[in-house]
Amino acid sequence: MMSNLKNEITEKSTGCCPEIEKGKECNVLDFHYRLVNFTQVGNQRVPVEVLIHARLEKCSEGLELGKLAYSTTLFPGEKVNLFTTDRRTRFSFDQETNLSYRNEQTHESQYYMASMDKMMSDLNITDRGNSNSASHSDFSTTGSTSGAIQSFLSGASINVKGNFNASSSMDFIRELSSHAEASHSRSVEATAASSSVSVGEVQTRNHAEGETENHFEASSRSFSNPNQCHAVTYFFHQINVKQRVSFKIVSIKRRVLDSVGDATVSNRPVVSKGEISIMPSVIPADNPKRVEIEERARVSENFKLNAVSGLNTSSLAFSPAALFAQPSASTGNLDEAMRKQALKQVDEDLIATGLLDKSTRKISEEVKAELSFTNITSLPTPGLLVKSCLDECCVCEPELAKKINLDLERKQLENDLLKKQIELLEKSQEYRCCPQPEKEEEV
């Protein structure tokens, strides 16, 4: 009794199934571009940082039918096994234990956002290298989750090299908007390549054991044509997700750089593994090589920590100290009056070029509207939608078609006969529900 009461209270308070509301699926990336503007205050050259805050937002807006991935026509009575492969399924084989299978996925939205993060961060005017080596590893291999996650860990702050003034800052923002729109198209194509799906025909489905560490795993299904005189065509369409991408300049902030008290906040550098994708592995406790494998893992982890801390950077393509290097600021402390004067001079230059509004000291609405854009595109998903079409042309000869019609007429006559027999049985006294009792004869 108490158990039933407890279950009733739980169902009333939480419900059997949780309520799931459909929300707006959006992904947002913020970028901070740091430009240094040197201004002369008295006899001192003061560096003022102009921080440009840009935002990339992507929102999904439903599904739509994508491109035709595969089509096949089956004749009457024909059956075929079809397999599908994609870049999201991995297969690993361990000779010592047994077959080990791992499925690793990243959503197509994350592929797109990772590509945009690379293209908008690794510019040829920054101190982080170039875009050629940065975006190559994500889409030239299997497109695993490690590359996508690592790209987001690089940080949102980008230091731009050079000495900028108000005019060059305006030119940089215009070029940044154009670069973002061009990078959008390239990221869409790269995402489409990473989400490609292949459909093929197989006769048998056998697994061959090998020593390869990983390969594309396939899944197969059977399709048949049960008709007798008409062919059937199956169409395999990819399912696309529709998305709205918007880019805008959120704000422009200014601050004085002081060598004595540098207030810059940025991520530590992420040590890249190149084009190597690491898969976690589970080692049984009774594995004879467990201690050796654990020791190799500890050595690899210690090397990575030393590389990040700058103790062992000989094999790296960059130095963490150089990554955070700021332009040379003033040699002495800056008093409050000098700071205000430097900011005032930079603000006046930015207002003169139209970047800042004179009354609010914020980015002007005209510039914000000029540099913003919105595009609507669709990204392919690994999902497939199968449609079938019945051919109107008959492939049977007249005699076979006549035989099929005679068989249908015979089955129809058999059904009519069964209906007639049921009607006669219902009229029979023996098969009624409640037969009337027979009257006894009087003696």
C-alpha cells in the first residue's frame, strides 16, 4: 500500500516522461581582435589597445531534402544488400583482447563552427601562424572530434601585429567583415566534404580480421522488389539542416597598455599534435603490458605539460612567450591624467573616421549595419531519407499478365465462396449463439 502511494506521488510530482520543449538551436563564437594604436602624449609615446569584439552566430531552422546520394532500380523479384559509410564511424581491433568497436561523432554544426574559428583566428597579420597549416588537419583526415574540440580551446583573443591608427583600424574592420563572409562559404563546403555519405552494393557481409588500427565501418540493409511486373527505384537523399549565419561587430573598447601592470587576459597556448588523432583505450587490469602502457602514457602527458609551460619548446612551431608578447609600452608608470589624455586622443580619431558615435562613445550604428551580414545556407547530415518509385511500364508478356489476372479472379471466387459458406452457417440452427430448446413430446 505504501509502495503504491509512493509511486503515485512520484508520478504526480515529476511525471512519467519529462516535458521537452523545442528551443532555438544556436551556436555563438566571440572573437576579440586587439589592435595597438600609439599616440603621443607630451614627450611620451603611449600605446592604446583598441579591442574589436566580433560575434558569429549560427541558428538551425529545420530540416530539408538534400542532394541525391544514391539510386538503384530493382526488377521484379530482385533483392540487393546496400551499405552506407560515413566519416563518423571508427573501428579498432585489438589482437590481445578481442574486437573493439568505437563510434565517435561530431555534429555538422561543430565542424562548421570549428572551421570558422580557425579561419577567423589564424590570420596572416596575427602572431599565431597562418591559416594554411591551421585548417588543414581538420578536414584532410577523418574529421574526428579531437580536431574540433582542440580548435575551440585556442581562445577567443587574437593579437594583431602592427601600429594602427583610426583609419587603418577602420580598414581592418572592413577587411575582417569581408574575410568572415568569404570564410563562411569555404566552411560550408568543408563541412559538406566532412559529412559525405557513400552508398554502395555488396553481395556478402563478412568481417575480415586485420591489423589496421582504424577504418571506415559500414552498415548494410536489404532492399527488394516484391512486385511481379513492375520495377521499383529507390532514391537515397541526404537530409540537410537549414541554418542562418549572422556576423556583426558588437563593440569597440579602448584601454591603455602599461608595461608595469599588464591587464591582458588570454588563454595559454594549446600544443598541437599535428595530424595525429588519439583514441582513448581501455586496458584490462590483468593485461601483462598494463604497466608499460601506463608508463608511456605518463611520459607523453609530462612532455605535453613541459611544452605548454615553456620548458621544452624546441619541437614546437611557436613559443608561448612570443604568443603573449605585447608591443613595447611606456618605460615608466602612467598617471591618470596621461591615461585619460591618451584615450581621449584615440577616441577623437575614431570618431573622426566614423567608427565611434560622438554622443555615446560606442560603435556607430551605421558602421555596425555596414559590416554585418546574414546568410542562409544548409549543411548536409549523415542522415538519409529513402524514397521509392513504382515504374508504370509493365515488363510481363501478355500471357503472364493474363495468368496473373486469372489467379486474382480465382482468389476472388474463393473469397466469395467463403463468404457464402459463412452466411449459410449463420442461418443454420446448430451454429447460432443461443439455440432454442426442443419441446418435449407429451405422453
